[in-house]
Amino acid sequence: MKYQIFFLGSLLLTLISCTQEQPSTSSNVIPQNPQIAEITPNPSVEFIGEARLPTGLIYENTEFGGLSGITYDANSQKYSQKYYAISDDRSQKAPARFYGLKIHFNPVRVLPEITVTTLSNEAQENFAPGTLDPEGIALTNQNTVWILSEGDRRGQIPPWIKEFSLTGEHIKTLPLPEKYIPDVQNNKGIRDNLSLESLTITPDNQWLFTATENALIQDGITATLTQGSPSRILQYNLLTGKPAKEFLYVTEPVANAPKPPESLHTNGLVELLALDETNLLSLERSYSNGVGNTILLFEVSLANASDIQTIDSLSSVDISQIRPAEKRLLLDLRSLNIPLDNIEGMTLGPILPDGRRSLILISDNNFNPLQVTQILVFALSER
């Protein structure tokens, strides 16, 4: 089946330009997603198929699962396509690690030769249990990987972004702006399990992007059934190793009311995929107890977005004067009419024989026997 939707590819969005104004302190009302536009279907995304792996598989004496991020190795052999996927196990079931996967598309399947690479910290030791929460991974053109840990507010463990060799040795760590680091007074920094979640680098390897799943404590509310959350996209210059810019990204509201009404419901920005310096794909995952997951794929442009790097608290300014990242809906995965698991990871894959580019999504099974590791494969094309 084909789903006719707007796909940006490597082109810039046609955006409505507006005059930038300096933020004031008169209001902190979150923009109600004015950046989402109705669009005329043009290019297409075709769903190729899916693979499902049960929870409980063991490889190299470790339980396979918790896959929160995935990245493609374009230098792998044509008929042996390789991917690296990060496990969000907090060194509790086994030391922190990433997996090497081989995924074939016809039909979609994961080959059994799965490898396990254990990560080492600065002291060349395994990460101690509970000291990290890995969520994102991105392969560089130097055969290294950037890996993101979202931290733990309750444990006063800040997020980090570190570079590792493909054999797991620590290379370096990027500096994290102070506004993201949690304080004991609970006045600023990341929220538990809604922290930095996504990780991607541009094809030229100059820029790295990450983003909070929901707002920092000082920035505003978490997503509700009626209102999105003001997340931040954080951009690094990998040539200098320093933060370069920050952008406002307003998530969608929670997709469905939970059952019962007061039970768990959430929506957040779980992954980014950089196409170039200003154009990305984003993945939002909404979960409501008793209903399940809603997964939305967006194209995102930062071309006209305000740089909010110098604003420590979005709640202290008139947020309506900030130009957010512009979003356009590409695909509501409910249209696939298949059960959706906890999709969290996304990467571009190889060029397909017909010239289209593949897109791979992957789920985190939470090491729950009632869930699976789900891999969804799409073909992207422009017309």
C-alpha cells in the first residue's frame, strides 16, 4: 500500500516568513501548534513491511531488547546491511551496550547474527547499574558512535552525550548547557523519563541534534489531552564541540484519553533524524493506558525558527513571540492498520533497487514479555 504524503527530502520547506520580535515577559501561553499546516499530498511513503522479535531472546549472554535508537552503517556490504541499535537497559540486566543488527527487506527480517558491544566509561570500566539511561545513537563517518543518556532526575544524574569507538571505548563528552542539569530544589532541568531522548547528526557530520521529550521544568508543562509541551531542540557544532543553537519544538497533545481516565497518558518527541542543517524528520509517540500507542512522523524545518539558546526559562518570557520549529505531518502510523509497539528509534537506510531511500523505525520492548521489538520499513520517494 502507498500512503501519499508530503516528504521534504533534501529540499527546504516553503515557509511563511515573519518578523522576529524580542521575547517579552507578558505571557507564557504555549502556541497551540500553529506550525502544523494542512498540506496537499505529493510525494509518497510506501510501507514495505515489518519484523517482530519476541522479548527474551539471548545473544552473547545478554537479553536483547530496550532498543531506543538505531543508526545505519552505509559502508556495510550491499547484501549485508548493518545497523547499530542502543539498548536503554541501565546496566541492570547486563552492562550498558549497543547491538549490531543485519536487517533485510524482502521480506523484512532480522538476521540471527546479532552482536553485542559493551560500553566503557572514562575510567575504562563498565557503567555501574543505574548510572545511565541510554536513549540515542548516531554513527559518524569516522567509524565512531555518539550515544545519548537521558539521565535520572531523582538520582541527580544529568544527561550526557558521549562519543565511543565501535568497540565501546569512551572517546569524549560534549558539554551540556546548565539549564538542562537538574537541581535538588526541583526548579530547573530535565524531567524524569521526559529528558533528552533523540540523537542525530547531519550527513556532513558537522551538526548534532538532540531534543527533550517534553519541556524542561522551568520551560512549561508536560503534554496533556488539550495542549502540547514546549520541548527544546539542542544543536551542537561538532567542529567546535560546543552547543550552537536551541529551538522551540511544540509537541502534539496526548492523542487519546486513557482508560481509566486518571491513568497514565503521555506524548513526547522521541526521535529526530537530520536531513541537513535545518531540515529534519521527527517522531512523536503518544501512549494512553488502555488504548495503546499513537505514532506520528513529521518533517521539521528550523529555517525560520528563533534561536532560544540565551533563554534559560521559557516560562519567564512571552513564548508567543518565539518562532517555533515548523512541523508538517508526514504519516500517522495508525493508517497502517497494524498493532504498534513502543516506537522510539529512526534511521535512514540504504537506497532501494528502484532508487528510493529506505526509512527504518524500531521499538523499545521495555523487556516486557507482553511487548515485542518491532521493526517497520518504509520507502521514501519524491514525485
